[in-house]
Amino acid sequence: MLAPGSGSKQRTRLALRWRQVSWITCWIALYAVEALPTCPFSCKCDTRSLEVDCSGLGLTVVPPDLPAATRTLLLLNNKLSALPSWAFANLSSLQRLDLSNNFLDQLPRSIFEDLTNLTELQLRNNSIRTLDRDLLQHSPLLRHLDLSINGLAQLPPGLFDGLPALRSLSLRSNRLQSLDRLTFEPLASLQLLQVGDNPWECDCNLRDFKHWMEWFSYRGEHSQPCPGVRNWEGHP
């Protein structure tokens, strides 16, 4: 037999526990809503791979509401002609960025400053004519860089100094007439280099780079087997 008042106490305890459970459930639900990244309008987002696909939308500006946790950002096949220096601010988790097939003609010096975990950068088929030497200095993990089909006539000394992990580099179909071997010597991990379809001016200014290319090929023959290590197109 229950003591007098014990039933009331038990009901009170159950009520308190129910309130606690309800509060915890509500808190978890609110936390989950806050943790889920919002997807920019018209873009497609994959919450598992953290990929944001804004390609082929005719965009003239980068969406301002990109989730901070984004790892892959696809902006190819748009109408981007200029980017503000803060376009990718706070995207420190970004690993892959594709800006191919746009109308970019120059890039702000600090455009990639926050992209410290970037491993792949696609800038193929734009109208880029010049690059700042410090453009890539904040992305030391970069492994793949595509600058093909642009209007580059020269590369600034020191452009690749902070890229010890770079494995593939495409410079094909630009306006390059000569290159300085010192620009490429810091690329200790380079395995694939494409420089074909450029209007090379074969004079003595190109001799040092030619010697570096020969060394690059020799290194590929005597390093560990790796497909494409000798795939350097269009040597002068």
C-alpha cells in the first residue's frame, strides 16, 4: 500500500522528468537545425559530401550565403567576370573549387587567402591575363591547378613558392613565349606538367627552362612509377 501523498509525489517526479526530456528533445532539434547548412538559392547541395553545385546558372556574382562547411564548390559555366576579394571568405574547409568556363580576367591578390585546405583549383577557360605572385601562398595543400585556356603571357617569379604538394599543373593554350626555371624549381612533388599550345619564342631566354624540362623528364624516368609523370606537352 502506498503511503499517503506518495502517488502525488510520483506524479510530480514523472512530470518533471517529462519536462526535462521535452526540453532536451527541443534543444537537440534546434541544434540540428542550426548545424544544417543553408543552400544558396538555385544551387544544389549535398549534405553528405558537403558539395555546393552552382554551375550553369548564369551567375554574375558568387552567392553570398555559401555554407561555411562547404568542401566542394562548383561555379563553372557561369558569367563571372570579376570577383571581390571577400568572395570566398570564411570557407576554410573548402578543398575543391571550380571556376572554369567563366569570363574572369583578373583575380584579387587575397581572393584565396582563407582557403588554407584547398587541394584542387580549376580556372580553365577564362580570360586571365595576369596573376599576382602571392595569389596561392595561403593554399600550401594545393595538389591540382588548371590554368589552361587563358591569356597568360608570363608567370610572376615566386608564384609557386608555397606549393610543395602540387602534383599536376596545366598551362596549355595560353600566350606564354618563355618561362623561368626558377618559377618551377620549388615544385618538388610535380608529376604532371602541360605547357602545349603556347606561342613559344625559341631563343636563348628559353634555354634554362628547356634544361629544367629535361631534368623533369629524367626525374620521372628514375622516380617511383607514376602514370603521367612524363606528360609534359609541347616542350620548346
